[in-house]
Amino acid sequence: MTHMLLNSELPAHVLCAQMADLLLKKQLKLVTAESCTGGMIAAACTDLAGSSAWFERGFVTYSNDAKTELLGVPTRLLARAGAVCEGVARAMVQGALAHSHAQVAVAVTGVAGPTGGSPAKPVGTVWFGFAAGGQVITEKCLFEGDRAAVRSATVQHAFKRLVALLG
């Protein structure tokens, strides 16, 4: 049995490779639904040679219209709660699975900054949705740093949690 290190200091590309290994061993495919990262998770996945064996597709749904049109996020939810909330992360991850042939999904929606934050949702707030094995998990994180740091931390955290979920 292989034990994976779940050290948050591991670089995203190492975590992505660990996730890829787990997906391959379990014969599963991944779909991504990204807002604040603008496709960075999908790009990191496809940076790995052979990713077509486990990466099914990625949705970049930066606008609310894209979230609704591509993933089925309810417009009333977006109007009521805004794009950065648990309900939207959940709807995004469920929509990604429903609109793909994957069995595992990750969705991210957040405030990367430097503007757009509020007292309730400060810059660095990111909601995650994870789906695997019929289970949906949501999680909120608050990352520090500038826009690049928040986006990078979001990608790293997504892979870290996927490794834990699949492992």
C-alpha cells in the first residue's frame, strides 16, 4: 500500500501527479469547474503528459451567465447569495459532473482580489466543491496574499483535498 504525503507545502504539480496516480488506479476521470482560477487547475492537470487518460474536461465559468448556462447554477441562487458561497460551489461541482463523463469533480469560486472583497467575503475567500463516489463536500478557505498567491493557493488546496478524498 502506498501512503501519500498530505503536506500542504508540497507543490501543486506534485499533488496533481499524486491525484493523477490515484485516478488512474481507480479508473476514474476528473472534471473541473473554475471561476476565480480561470482554468489554472485544468491547466495544471494537462501539464502532465498522459492526462487524457484521467482528465475528462474543464469548465471555466468566470461570469454568472457561464455558471448558469454551462453548469446549471440557478440564477436565483446567484442573485440571492452571490457567486462566492457554499450553494454556488455545490451547484458548480454537481453541474460539472452532470455535464461531463467524469466521476470525480472539483469546483472553485472565490474572490482573488485585489478588489471585489467585502466584510462578509474578504479578498482570499474561496469556496470549494468536491464530488466523488456519490458524495459532495464543500469547504471554505481564506487565503492570504495578492491575486497570484490566492489563485496559486486555491490550485494547491484543490489538489491536496482531491488526493485526500481519493486516497
